[in-house]
Amino acid sequence: MRKVLYVNITRFPIAVERVLSPNLRSRPLVIAPPQSGRAPVWESSDEARAAGVLPGMPMAHAKKVCKDLVALPPRPELYSRVAKDLEEKVVAKTTPLYEVEGHGRFFLDMTGFDHLYPHLPDKALDLQRSILDSFQLEGSFGGAANKLVSKVAAQTRETEHGIRFIKRGGERDFFAPLPVSVLPPIQKILKRGPGRKSSLCEELNIHTNRDIVELDPFYLQVAFGDDAFPILEMAKGVDLSPIQKSSRKEGHYEGLYLEEETNDLICIQKALLGLVSRGVLFLRGKGKYPGSLQLFIRYSDYKFVHKKKPLKELSLDMDILSDLAIDLLHQLIKRRTMIHYMALEFCELVQEEVQLQLFYETEEKKRDDLLDAMEDVRRRFGETSLVLGREF
């Protein structure tokens, strides 16, 4: 019998910031880029939402709506790091099969663990305590026979200690009074804004999942077309989608906050080559080779862009990797806005045995000797003591 446990750290960025600044608990709080009233709100706390401040709202308007609003700049690297730690230290140690839905949101497949966890609600309570003790983060949990019902169970307000389980066979009764907005296909329709399909919900008097189940299939087909059958099944609490474990391949990050925000291409290229140099020297020490590079850029207005490109062959040649990184940079930079942060990921790392050459090319040997010497200097005097240069 299938068992799915959904873990949800609500408003994850807000929760992380409040751990670091406990004085912000219970205050209306938003995460938003600074310096611009037109910048949209990234995330808002329950207190801010109660005052009418929602994600996507311009900051200037948000401050008018809520006079005592507290705004913090986004720290995506921090949120990613905490989410990864949460995954590795808690989730991955609970079950080998889990799906990461987003920061602080996980589907855990608990099927076949009856001998280890005979009473799943007790295990959910243990997980909740573990997350609270290790990260000071409060989470809500939902348990059911499928992903959709477990997620909705965790999000409902009628939870005991933040935990709610729906017994097999009770999915339809649980879903019946809930609004149709809990169904993923309906959510997509509503996100598109006013339109034919969203207005048809009103015309057909569709408000709850019970309304969908009781509606004549002909009208359901007229309203939703090819989505009609999936919507009908979901309204009954049926979801056959599997838990898909993300196949992460090992990678290595090199990141840099620019000392001064700039849009000077030469300065940006120099900073990028510093990331390439650091990454190459690190990977040489590990004997690992990247299969591709991915460049991340965040502008001063916190707009985030990234692009990935494969290597034609495994290589730690500084010139090859530098050319690829510069090419990625030129493809990414499409704005005049100054750059705030850059990161370079060396992706799909593999351990490659290096075959010794009988006849070593003189230039290649000189390059390897130079990199070995640089690695020794950096090991003795620090990461930034010596970097490779490049002429533009």
C-alpha cells in the first residue's frame, strides 16, 4: 500500500530570515529587492498577507498598504544552502526515495517502511521535532496514499500540531468541500488571469471539488477540453503521479559578490576568469573533470539569469574553459543594468584516470607544471594568493 509524506516549510525564505532574526517573528515581513519602489515582493509573511501584501505587489504599494512593513533583501544563496542542508541531513536519512518540489518542500515515499515506521504520524512528529531542533524551522506535514492529497492535507488549516493524515478511501470525502483552486490544472488556469476557462467556472457554478464530480461530463469537457478527465480524477482525490527523485550529478560552485556593482564588461570578464581559475585549480586537486559549465548572474535589481553549455570533451584546460565561460557571459548579458553577483558551476563532474603519455608535448608539460606550482602556492598562502591571468 502506497504511503506518501509531504513536508512543507511554509514561506521558506521568511522562515529562514526569522531564525536569524527572532525579533522579526510575528511582524509583517517581506522579502524584496531594495532600492526600487517598483521592485516586486518576492515573499510575504502571514502577517503581511493579512494586511493585504501579496507576492508580486510593487514595494511602493506594499508600504502604503502596510505602514509597519519590514522589508529584507533576498538572499537566494542562503536559502539554497539551508534547503540543501535540510535535504541532506534530514530528508535523505529518512527515505532513499523522495522528490524535491522546492525550497523546504519534499515528497517522501514511505511505502514499505511498516517495520521501521509502523505508525506514520509518529514518524512525522519525529521529523518535525528533528527539523525544529536542527534548523529551528517549523513545518507542516501531510500524509496520504498519493502526492496530491498529502500536499493538500499539509496545507489545510485543520491540522493537529501541523500534521494531518488522510486514510486510504477517505480522499474523495476530504477533497469534496475544498475549493477547486487546490487542483494543479485549475491553478494554472487561474494564474493566466481572466479568460474563457476561468469564466466558465463561474458560469457553470463550479466552486468546490464536489461541484466538479457532480457536473455532467459533457459540460466538463466543454469547459476544460483535454484537461477534463485529469481534473475530474483529481477532484476525487486520485493522483497516480510517481515520486521522482532528482538525479543530481556532482558539481562544484565558485561564486563572487562584486566589490562594486558594475556593468563594465572588462571588469566582469576579469572577475569571471578568476572564478574559472579557482575552479580549475580546485578540480585539479580532486582529479575531477567537468562535462559542462553553467553561469549564473544576478543584476543589481535582483533579476536572475543563467545559461549552461556542454564541453566538447572532458578538459581542465584553462583556455578552453575560459573561452566557454566568456561565451556564456556574452550570451547572458542583454541588459545595461549593473551586475551584483556571479557564480560559475562546473557540472557533471567525473573522476577521470589520466593516461600517461609516452611523448609529452613540451607546451602541455609546461602548462601542467605551472598549474601544479600555482596549486602549491595557493595551498600554502590562501585561495586568492595567485590566480591565472588573461589578455583581452
